Amino acid sequence: MTELMNIYEDLQKLANFDFSNWNETDVREDYVKPLLNLLGYEKDTDYDVNREGYHILQKPFLMIGRKNIKIDYELVVRNQKFWIIEAKAGKNDIKDEDIFQAYYYAIHPEVGATYFAVTNGRDFKLFDVREIDEGYRPVLEIKIEDIPNRFNDLKRIIGAKEILKHLKTRALSDIEKIFSAEILEENPEDFVKQVESKAKQARPKVLENWKPVYRKMRDEKKDEWVQILRDLTPKEIIDSTFDAIPLIVMLPQVRVFNEKIVEAENDLERAIILSGLITALRGRPTSYFRANALQCLISTYMQFPNLKHEPYFNSVGEETKQLIKDCLSHFRNNKLHNKLWILETTIFRTCLKYARLHQTEFYKRVLWKKKNLSEEEQAYEKPSIGTEIENFVMFAEIATFRKLSYLNVEEIEEAIIELEKLEKRLDEELQHIEVVDEVKRAGARYWENFNEPWSYLRLVVLDILNPDKIIISLFDEKIVEMIRKCAESRLNFAEDIITKINNERQLSATLENP
């Protein structure tokens, strides 16, 4: 709302200008330039502004009486010119010659603009190069006093983030008009194939455009998130951010938590910070939390292998090994944590099937995002029904788990039984609807198999333990045996880890006994 108010105030300032004594430069610099900024155009961005674009004239353009032209502003979206604007002195009315001149600038082969505008400040006239007639009728004309109230009409056509959408709609209208004159049924079908072929040819360019936009959005959001994290205490980071899907590349919250350990003044302060994480692990955390904590412990062990804080924990190395064993064994030696793990996977399955049953609601959410998010936000987020379902399931799973995790063992077992009954009812309902493939895939890469030996927790732990160079001192015989069993069950990365362990041991033996 504040941003909209600021835009309206800026438009109001433009509307109050007296252009009676303004020359072309005044109009160009003090009116057109800020108006273009409000429309979303800015120098050296994807929505660029070329000032005084210089073009040599060839036949038949020489008829306008000069050998070259300078266009006041060429408006560009990712290196493609879509419209131009010419500024005229405020004291003069816009003449037919001014419109004719701008039109010829727009259709120059090096420009190829779809729209062109002419303004003297007092009047803003927008023209479609295809619809120029003897009357020089604009597709949109706005008096300066009306600019605050009619700005959206202008933005809808040539706004930086609206123009592509508008042009695609216009192209579809053109196609519909062409098809309405056809008499052969196969002609529209052939044309569709040609359009599909052109779209396929353009795909590499689309991907080329997408990559820098995605990276920019990703880096901006990451930097913003990291700054928020750095303002939090270690305990706040643990409590509010560690329940996130872990990645092979360490999550920002894990990295910032480790930074706080490294930046502590001494080992005692480091141990106190780490004690908070270890205490949380001994509570009733989610599998996501455990996986992120494992990354944190391994990173700390690599830098401070002798860190300990008795009686809270013996050593960071022993705590890391114990967490690995717990996760790979599904807490076989701890009945409460084993039941919590079963509860968590049961909750996830139930939430996932509930989401699949209501797939149309997530489809509506995707449509809303595609309609309301900017192109940059869509390029970053890539709205899809699969992503929406996965986000919902993760949120619902964590929220439900937190509600039920404080039950005792017997109550947890009862909750699991009730959830399995609900899951069975959902399975029965799912048999009566068609679940689209994208919905079927949603969540599958994490939790499609929930029973031993496959599980999300095992897979992600093996993922974390499989960097380019493993820390051999973390793998005692019990852990090695667990990983070997995982390899026998063909779990991802398990065989790679065993190979690396054997190679490291052979290298150590060779160095000890040359």
C-alpha cells in the first residue's frame, strides 16, 4: 500500500507541472524520464532505457530529410525493443509531423517497435504502428491532469512488466481473426504446429533469459534471509528455522548458526552455543531438524574436533556419531524417538494423500500466482501444483507433529493407529478420482517409500555423509556396518561412502607402512 501511495504522489507531482515554458530537453529529462521509471523501466536492467538511440537511415527512410536519427528513448525488455517515445517542447501542440516522424523512427529496421509515443508534457499520445491512418488516431491519449487516474491504462499496455503479457494477448487475437477466415480445417492445425516449432526454437533463448533473473532473485532473497538470521540469537535460529528441508548445500540458517560458533570468543562460548542444539536434539525434533543439526555438527567437528562441554555433552565428535547411528537405525535403541519417527512419517503420508485428494485447490493457487506474481517472481518460484502440494504437506506435517509429539509412547501409538485409519479412508477416496501425474510426483522424491530400509531420514543422512572428501574419523565400525547394510539395500550414496572409507583406510595404511 505504501508503494502505491508513493507512486500516486509521484504522479500527482507530474500532473502539477506547468509545461508552458519547457523545451524538449526539459520534457525529456524532467517528465518523460520519471514517468518511465514509474512504468518500471530503469537503465541497465532487464527493463532497459536506451537514451538517444542512434540509427543510420537507408532507403526508403531517407525521405524524411536526414541521413540518421536519434530516438529520445527506446524501451527495451531483455534486449528486445518494444516501444519508443519522442519528447516535444511543452509550449507547442503535438503536430501530425511529430507523429509521422516518430512513426518512421518506430518502424526503422533496427528498431522495429510495436508502439510509439509522442508527448509534450501536456498530452501523452500512444500509437500502434499497425493502426496508423490518415487521422493519426492514438490507441491511448492522456491529458497531464488525468495521469494519476489513468496511469494504469497506460501501464496495462506498455508497463515494463505488463507489455509482454499485453502483446501475447494481442497476438492471440490476431490468430483468432486469421483462423476465422480459413476454409480448410487442416490450416489452423498446421499453423499450431508451426507456432510450437517456433516456441521450441526460442526455448534456448528463454532459458538464457531465465538464468540471470533466477540467480538475481535467488541471491537477493538469500542475502535478505541471511541478514535476518544474523540478527537472531543462536537459540532463535534453532527454534524458528531448523525445521526446513535440508539440502546438500548447507542451508543459510545452518551456515549462520555455524558462523556464530566460529565467531564466539572462546571454546567455552562455542560449547554453550552448541549445547543449545544438542539439547534440542535430545528433545522431540523433526527429521528435518535432525538432518540440519547433523550438517551443523559435522561442520563444527571439522573446525573444533575437541570441543566439549561436560556434563552437557562429552565431545562434538561423539555427539555427531550418535546422531548418525540414531538416524540410520531409526532410533532402534530409543522407543520414544522410534515411535516419534513412525508418527512423523505417518503424518506425512496422511497429509500428502489429503493434498492429492484436494488437488484442484492447489491448482487454483497456481493460477492465482501466475496471474498476480511478477514475471521475475514467477521465474524464481516457478509456480506448479507439485511445489504447492509439497509446501503445504511440509507445513501441515510439521504443525501436526508438534501438536502430537508431546504425547507419551502409548498415546503416540494410539495416534498412529488413528492416522492410519484416516489414511485408509483417504486411499479409498483417491480411488474414485484421477490424480494428475504432477500431483503423483509431488512428495514422491522424499517420502514415497516409508518402510525400512528406505526412508527420507536415512537417505538425507547418507546424502550429507557423502561429500567429495569424507571425514574418516567419524566412521567407527558400527556406523560403517550400518552404511554397508544400506548399500546392500541399494540406498543412494551408501556404496559410494563405503568405497571412500576403504580408499581412505588403504591410503592411511600405506602412509603408516610405506
